[in-house]
Amino acid sequence: MPYAIQLQEHGGPEVLRWTELATPAPAAHQVVVRNRAVGLNFIDVYYRTGLYPHPLPHGLGLEGAGEVIAVGGEVRHLAVGDRVAYAMGGLGAYAEEHCLEARNVFRLPDDVGFDDGAALALKGLTVRYLLRKTYPVEAGQTILFHAAAGGVGLIACQWAKALGAKLIGTVSNARKAELALANGAWAVIDTSREDIAGRVRELTDGAMVPVVYDSVGRDTWEASLDCLQPRGLMVSFGNASGPVTGVNLGILASKGSLYVTRPTLASYMLTPEMAAEAADDLFSRVRAGDVKASIDQRYALRDAAEAHRALEARKTTGSTVFVLD
Ligand code: NDP
């Protein structure tokens, strides 16, 4: 029987258990993928702790790449043997075999490896909807993007540069600053020693930015609002430091008639057509060389707890991939 990471309870990394688990047969709109590589995402931490509720027991993981080994009766765009990558479509990617919704599974171009597919599928599609759909960034614009040396962050640095935009990235140390700059950030703010809004004011000659992409959440919420131009857009898309709660809407008025959205990738992949268009866009960027995977950590899947500890301790940079045989 194949193995998978399973949770019987929510909690710290120790609740991740490497367990023998039968793979279900795919329903009509599902496929089963034999994973060759699996992506680690901060969202996995939220499901592990229970911040994002899900009935127990459950698996973990929403990103991976491998070969299709079974196909539901109504799936038309995939066949057994296809090399694929996927994002979302059902929890449980931390597994040797994963049964998930077919609309979230995309054929991998021949020249993109499994590791890169697993590093880029969810994170790359996230950057794509943030920069192209939530707020379509234009050439010449200056934007603020938090956690710029992380998995999503390094891809955002590259994609923003390819669009001709100037990305100001926040990072927590000098090594991460170098990495963000090497990946295309226009400027960086080291949050361990610099004031975020003050530096944005200097870097933009007082103009501030039309959009802030904030995945840090609680710790940066107010500083992010302070970086926006009047009527600017706050894109709060993650909770690495904890969720933003108890907001008094009046703060949006006093800081300049601001807009706020709290988006998720799933809302930008509602139909098979939307999902396919998003994947085409991502993989054309990859094939054009605009976006490259930065896999800075690799682990065996059974050591997922160790990878979670590193991610939560802010010790990782770029993407982390679990490799399978
Ligand atoms: P990262 O690799 O970016 O890791 C998180 C980073 O956040 C850390 O490296 C750290 O960078 C920064 N951070 C700031 N404060 C904290 C803190 N208190 N604890 C831990 N980290 C902190 O993760 P991912 O690339 O997987 O994801 C980035 C973010 O994007 C996450 O918040 C995730 O939830 C969100 N996301 C949202 C999606 C959506 O559709 N809404 C989809 C995908 C991801 P530094 O040390 O430089 O500050």
C-alpha cells in the first residue's frame, strides 16, 4: 500500500504521521497522480494547526507533480501516463499517490521537471492571479510585496520584473535581501532594522504605492495600510504571523479611502477554463525564462515535520520540495 502523511489531530509538526493508506478510486471528475515531487506551502501549516478548519483525520498538501495513474470517467484533458503538476483540488498531496479534482491538474511541458512543477504550480499560480487579476500591475508601477525571499515572494520578484514593474520587497535579514534583489526586486526593506512605511516613502519620493501584497498578516497589517496611496488596494493574502482580525473599517477611511481584499487562489480557478488559462499563462512565463523555480530546500516526504519547523522559524528561502522516488 502507498504511504501518506496523515493527521489524527491538529497541532505542532509532531502531528504529521507517515502512514500506510489506500488510495481511493477516482470519482468521475478526479484523477490519481503518482507523486514524484510535492511542494511545501505555508497554507499547509494553517491546515496542520487547525487555523483553516478541516474534519479529521485528513491529509495535507495542495501542490505536487507526477504521473497520472488513474482517470475518472468524465475527465477529458488528461490520460494515464501524462506528466502533470497540480495546485489545490483537495488536501492530501503529502502522499505517494494523490486522488484530486482533475480541473486542478495540468500537463507539464516536456522541458519542465517534476521538482520545478511541484515548486511552481501553487506558488506560481498565486503570483499570477495576484499580479495579473487581483490588481493588474503595469510597467513602471512601484508595488510593495512582503516576504519577498519566500516561495511565493521570489516568484513575485521575477514576475514583477518581467512586467516592467518595480517591486519593493520586505525581508528579515541581509541574506534574504540579496536573494530578493538577485531575483528581480527593485528595492528591499530589511524589517529587522528598517521602518516599512518610512522606507517606502523614501523610495517613492513620497508618492507611496498603489497596491500592497501582504501575506504576513497580523504583524504588518497597519504598516501596509500606511504604504498605500489614497484609494490604494491592500491585498491581504496570508497569515504567516497570525490572522488579521477585529478590523475597524473606519481605518480605511482615515488612511485615504483604501480598498481591501482577502483573496484565495481557489476563487481564481473556479472553472476548468479559468484553471487552464491560468496554468497556460504560468507555464508560458516559465518556458520564456521569465519565471524560474528557486528550490532552496529538499526533504524526504516522511521528514515533513522537519520542513514545517524550518518554514515556521523563517529559516527557508524560495521553495521547499519533498522528493519521492
Ligand atoms: P514563505 O516561503 O513566504 O514563508 C513565509 C515567510 O513569511 C517567511 O519566510 C518570513 O519571511 C515571513 N514571515 C513574516 N513573519 C513571519 C512569522 N511570524 N512567522 C513565519 N514567517 C513569517 O511561504 P509561502 O511562499 O508558502 O507562502 C507565502 C504566503 O503566501 C503565506 O502567508 C501563504 O499563506 C500565502 N499564500 C496565500 C495564497 C492565497 O491564495 N491566498 C496562496 C499561496 C500562499 P521573512 O523572514 O523574510 O519575513
